[in-house]
Amino acid sequence: MQGNLKQGIVYLIGAGPGDPGLITVKGQECLRRAEVVIYDYLANPAFLDEAPACAERIYVGKTRGCHHTPQESINRLLAEKAKQGKVVARLKGGDPYVFGRGGEEALHLHHEGVRFEVIPGVTAGFAAAAYAGIPLTHRDFTTSLALVTGHENPEKKMSSLDWQKLATGVGTLAFYMGMANLPLIAEQLMAHGRPADTPVAVIRWATTPRQRTLVATLADVVEKVRQAAFKPPAVIVVGEVVRLREQLRWFDDRPLFGKRVLVTRTAEQAGSFGRLLEAQGAEAISCPVIDIVPPPSWEELDREIDGLEQTDILILTSANAVDAFFERLRACGRDVRALHGVTVVAVGPKTAAAIETRGLRPDLVPADYRAEGVVALLLERGVAGKRVLYPRAEIARELIPRELSAAGASVAAPVVYRTLAPTQGKGQVLAALEEGIDAVTFTSSSTVENFVAMLGDDAPQRLEKVPVISIGPLTTATARRLGLTVAAEAAASTLEGMVEAMVEYFSRNPEVRIQKPE
């Protein structure tokens, strides 16, 4: 009688070389339904976050002082988990069938009668060359390509390769894991007929913000690598196509390439800012210094929601206020129809966009994306006798209520959210500073105040050589009051404005750079 276990399966998934965007859609889908994830070294551990929280995660790679789990043990583990009826994701860097030993694992699963699927990945050689601006084939240079492992099975030696054919019979050569054997590679290629002036590119940490590319020739590549202290992991590309790099480089030519930027926004909001930074080449280091939490009581806001028919103007000055207001509107059994006849004011384009996701387009957006802009715009239109609802943060300036009340409006300003310092924030911030960062960003006075409170009195000294980027005048004033030097301030108080300010700052100060960890 057969057991009741469901039939298990193993997905051999290529995760690509490091850029999380390079995993395939199918690979991501398989990972998201995995019950067991078996992985070794990954250029980007963020891939593990795609698996369900309840999935078992098993590391089979090298750890300090320990050897790599033997391949035979990995093979047995894959089959064992699948035979238990599990959906197993075998996550491998690059492509599982290109120097990834995926073929060995697949053969073992076949012999054990275990179902498996292979999800191809972007292999390191292809990705490294593309991100370095090097087409591996080009009809004006070569139409042949060879992929060679520079670190073969320990029982073999690289000298057993057919160097004559590699040297003269193939246009472009891509060597994987070849740094330790680079002297042998260069020597053998030249000895078997490859010209000494053949260009060579050594690409380290490909597709990540830490990518570095060294260009040399077969004759001098070993010495240049030694002088530059280049270390693994790296891909070595040999061939005339390397000459195209200066014309075709795009990844490491972006204005913020390689910069490590500390993002202090909330964990929920860090992603949008991080994507803007990464588009310019930076590495966004998320270290939230504020948490958004509800107010102690919703009583005041609920009372205002109940009387929305008498409200003339609704002012929203942040995406947090938008979320809190509309979620509470729904909790009170109402929706956007309750705002019929109410003039909705957004402080700026981001807040306006947040309002539009709720099915409502704001009526007014000032040109000056600050409370001052909101006040000026409403005073120009006239507010005498108007009833104004201003859902706000617990810590907020009194400018809007004060100025509008003075102009004859009746203003209700219920607290709809509070900002607190996260309990684990200090450790994250200190770790990031220890590793080295090129800039720290502040998107509100609260982020500055919490950051300084976390670090204590020596916060100004810790940031003495780190450029501080501010979203606007109020945040800048807070930073200066707390002893920080602001390097750049956004012309427009938006995330895009901050990125533009950062690009401009580093273009004027290219020498400003923090030493990166290896």
C-alpha cells in the first residue's frame, strides 16, 4: 500500500550572478512555492527572502574554517527531501548547468527516480561581460566563444586543456574561477600563439554595485591584477571584443556607481528611494531610524470623519497621513464618497500620488512642496469661515493650524500617526558605518533626530567625513541644530530631488569616497 505523501520535486534554479533582477520569472515563482531551499554561496542573499517564511533553509556552502559540503552529500539531501514529498528549491548562483554541478545533481535525482526541473539562470560570464560593456560576440571582431573553468576538478590540471585550440581557434574566451590560475592562463595563451597585446578584462563582483573592471593585455594583466590587489570572485574575458568597453560601458558609468548610501526612511518606504538610488548606480543600505505607529486613540479623527459633510478642506502632507486617514475612513464604514464636495490638498507630488492610489485625485498641489506652500496657496484662495481637517503626525509644526486659524478658518488637526525609533536601529546603523558609507540621507526632521539620538553625542564626529544629504530646508535646519554638516539639500523636497542633489554633489566632489570593504 502506497503512502499518502505527495510527490516531491526538485527545482534546480539558476539565481544569476548577483543583481536580483536577473533571476528569471519562472525561477522566482518556483522559489516562492518552495518548502525547502538548499543553497550554497550566493552573490546576493536577498534571493532567500523570496522563499516562504516557513520554508526550511539549508546552507551547504563553505563557512570559515569548514570545507564545502561534499557534492555526494548534497545529492543525497536533495533526493531525501523530495522523497519526503517536499517542493525543493536548489538555488545556485549563475546557471546550474554552466560550471554549477547541476548536471551531477540532476543525474543523481534521475537515478533515484525523483522528479526535477531545471530553471536556467544568467551565467556569470555572460552577465559580467554585458555589465562591463563587452559584447562576447560581435561580427566585426569574432563569432566564436568558449567558456572555460579556470578551477577544474582537483584531479585535473589546467595544463590538460587544449591550449593550442583555445589560443588560436576561438575568438573570445571567458574564464570562470580563474584568478588563482591567471599567470598560467596568460602564459599558455601567449605560448600557443595568442598575441601578447590581446586585450583582457578582469571583472570582479559583476552586476553588483561593487563591480570593478580592470582592462589589460595578456602581457601585463598579471602585474596589473597584482598592483590593483584584485581578488576573487572574478570573470576573465580575453579577446578583441574587450576593446569595445570604453564605447559600450553603461553599468559602471552611472553618476552614483559604487556609492554606498545610507537610507534612514522606514522599512516600508525605503524601497522606493532605494530603487531611485540604484538606478543611478548606488548601493542603498537600508537602516530605518523611524517606525510609524498609530496614535494612542482614534477618537478625535473618528469624530472628524463622522462630520465630513461639514468639512470644506482636507490637507494631507505625507504618504503616511494618506494611509492612516483612508484606512481609518474605511474602518469607520465610509469611503471616498464621503469626501464629495471637500477640497483635497496634497503637499507635493508624492503625497498626491498616494492619494490617487485611493481612487481620488487631489484638487490642489502647491508649487512649494512644504507646509509654507500649502498655507500660501490656501490663503490666496481664501479660508475665512472654512472648516479645515488636517490629519497630522504627532510631531508636526503648528504652521498650518496657526496660519489658517489666524486667517479665519476652523482647523481640526487630529494626530493620525506617531514616529518612534526602532529598537534594533542602532545596531544596523553602527554596522553600516563600520563597513563604510559614502553618504547618509535624511528625509525628515524625525529621521535626523532619531539618528542622532541613537548614536549619542559623538554622532557629529561619526559623520564628520560622510556627506549628509537633506530633503529640504526644515530637515537641514534640524541637522545643523544637532551638529551635523549638510553637504547637499534637494532643490525640490522630493526623493528625486535628493538623488539629483547627490549626483550634483559627487560630480563636484569626485574625490569624496569612503574606503569600501573587500
